[in-house]
Amino acid sequence: SIDMMGLFWAAIGFLIVYHLLSGFVGCCTSAVDPDSTKLDFLIGYCLGFWDMYVFKVIYLSLKENRTELSPYQKLVQLIEAIFEALPQVILQSVFIIKSWNDVELRGNNNIALVTTSLFASLLSIANKFTWIDRECVVEDAKELQLSASKPFVNPWYVLRVIWRFSFVTLRFCVLSLI
């Protein structure tokens, strides 16, 4: 049977670590500004801890007229992927695998919801790692590059995204089966 309390406390532990780290990132990114005060550090920490720091970095990006995500936005979302979505995927995978042997849980219709959430989390994580890949691949694979003639999309980019999604999915399958 499934130890639901163990899954619950593991999820709570990862959420606590995620919020503490987000607060730390909010505090550290305030240090970049030489005019920062102790209040700015405190506000940065609180915004990060309460998952609202992303609004500050979006505001700063709009203020700078950026067309792409700022490095701070990417950092906040990467930390979210690693410390919130990643443990969620592992815990959901373990739940799906173990609930298959439990008659009461298998009869419940929650598996479709858990599977959909699992797929969305995998897409989110793969997307964040695709951002990181962008800096490390050849120029042909960096952008989607839509066109009116065949091929309609850049095949190298599509191959890179499919590879990253497959890589992330296989890693989680292995971690869930351990």
C-alpha cells in the first residue's frame, strides 16, 4: 500500500526548501543594485518566499523594454522547476505506480488528473532546461525559425526540444522506479 503521510511530508519538505531558496534568490538579486538598503533585501526575501518575486522581475523587464525573459526571470523559474515541479513529478510518478496495485486507489478516477498534472510538470521542467540548452547548442538549433516554405519550422530546434523532453521524462521514469 501507499504511505500517503510519507508522500505528504516529502512534498511539504520540498516546498519549504523551494520557498527558502526563492527568498534567498530575491535577497541576492537585490544585492546587484548598489543603492540597495536593508529594507530592499528584506522586501526581496519576502517577495521570493511568498512566490511574488516573479512580478518584480517582470516589472523590471518591462521597465527595461526587454523582448525576452530576463536572466532573473529564468533563474526564478528554474528554481521553481527544480524544487517544486521536479519533486512533484517524482511523487506523482511513485503514486501512480504504487496505486496501480491498490484496488481502492485504482478504482478512483483521480489517475487522469494526476497524469495530466504529471505531464504538465514534465513540460514545464523540460522547457526550463531547453532555455539552458539554448546557450550551448549550434546556431542552427537555437531558434524555432518559422517559415512559409518547407520545412515550416527549424528541424534542429524541434529535435533539440524533443530530445530534452525525452531525456527529462526518462530520468523521471528511472527515479520513480528506484
